[in-house]
Amino acid sequence: MCERPTVLRVHDFTIRGMDYSINVEEVYCTRKTPYQQLLIGKTKTFGDALFLDWQIQSSETDEHVYHEALVHPAMAVSSSAMPPKSVLILGGGEGATLREALRYPCVEKAVMVDIDRDVVEACRAHLPSFSAGAFEDARAEVVFQGAREYLMASNELFDVIVYDLTDPVPGGPAEGIFTVDFIVGLASRLSPKGVACFQMGSAGMHFNSGFRYGLKLLKEMFATVIPYHAYMASFGLDWGFALATNSHLPATIDRLVRDRIPSGITNAMDPESLSACFFLPPVLKKSLGVS
């Protein structure tokens, strides 16, 4: 058992020179797992929250924004070709990404691969509303393994693959994960018209090195890569995402997302607000090098 702080000072390596602190009023669980420092507690501003290595990952007040933005556009794009039957989630320890994928009745199987069993079990015990029964769904399969190892060992194809691992920042924790070999392995697990979606870290106009690096790498591997973003209050940042596929997508991707996401399937974001995520401010487009 380590010291239980009352204030977490979060130093995000994507935002050099900025200190971002979150008050934790009550600690439910804290321990060092074989892979990272885990803390689950109640924050004054954002409700119950998960922290890994002292950085916030999910909070009660806005985790739906993140997980709905991450999952639903990919499901919408996939469904434009055919209803997605299989989903692979890389990461996603709290189970909320799994929850969103399983909202679709067409999904017959959803595999979640997370290296840290301790995080998954702690979230099931202390943050059950985040997974909302997803782990008990008969369609769900949880594999405790590294994402790279899983991709190398598996030959199974998936209609949608969700990258919910650490930010793709050069020199950061994802440096050994978000590589050419890893993306090639991920792409090889997509069905012929499959869609991959990625969380890409900060989409701030002046601190988005991970987003830029990730987009560049994805564009080398996929025929179509489309960035989008959503504001995350608990992160204190605009957050970046990307869709990637080897299929051709229409220029009006926002309309496709709006029209293909079933009404009432989301909590924080509706089809219209999710479609709006694909409009990037000109200054952000310029920073990311996209047209």
C-alpha cells in the first residue's frame, strides 16, 4: 500500500510547462500493479475516477463523452458496409469501451485485451457503473495479455478494432506499442471492409505532437484516415481521435456518422454532436497538417 494523496498533481508529458491538479476527496483503492500505479477514488469536481500512474483516465462526469466519441463513429462507418459482428478492443480496462460496443445488437462477439488484470478487477469492484454489466454479457471475452502479443498470436479478423491504449507520443509510454509493426499487425486483423478507431491524445492547438505523429503513421498504413476531436473537461483538453480503414469513405463523413448512429443509443453525445466532432478548426487542421 502506497501513500494516499489528497491532491494528485498530474504532469502530462504532452503539455510541458503546465501543471494540472485534481482534488481526490476519498480513495477507494490504490496499489502498485505489475505494470502501473493504480488509484480509484472520488474527486470533488468529476466524481468517481480512475487514475493510472497519477494521470486521470476516466471520470464519472464525462467518461461517456470519451467512450462514445471513441466507439460510435467507427461502428457507424462499419455499418455503412455491413452491420459489424465482431469488435476487438485493445486496452479499455474500466470496461466502458466494451459497454459501448455491446450496445449494438448486431455485435456477436467483443474481445477486450488488457494487460493489467488488477486494473480490470479493481474497476469492476469500485466503478461498476462504468462497465454497466458489459463484463457479464455473454458476447464479451476478456483476455489478459499485451496488445502486441495478442495481435501476433491471433489470426481472427474483426469488423471494428478499437485502440484504447496510451497516447501515441514519441518518447512516451506508447513508443514501444504505437509502431509500424504494431499498426501492421492491427491492420492485418481487420476484416476486408473493417474500421479501426484510435484515441490519439491531446488535440490542443499548440500541444498535439502525439496526434500529429499518430496520424502520420496511420496514413502510411491505411488508405483512409480521418481525424476528429471532442472536448474532455476532466482532461482539461480537447482530445483527438482517428478513424482508419482501407475502404473509401465519402467526404461527408459527418453525415454518415449522424445518419448511421441509432437514435437513443448514446448517453452524453447524440448523432448530431458526434457528427460535429469531424469539424476541425482551421488552426488545428494547420497544426496537424490535414486539409
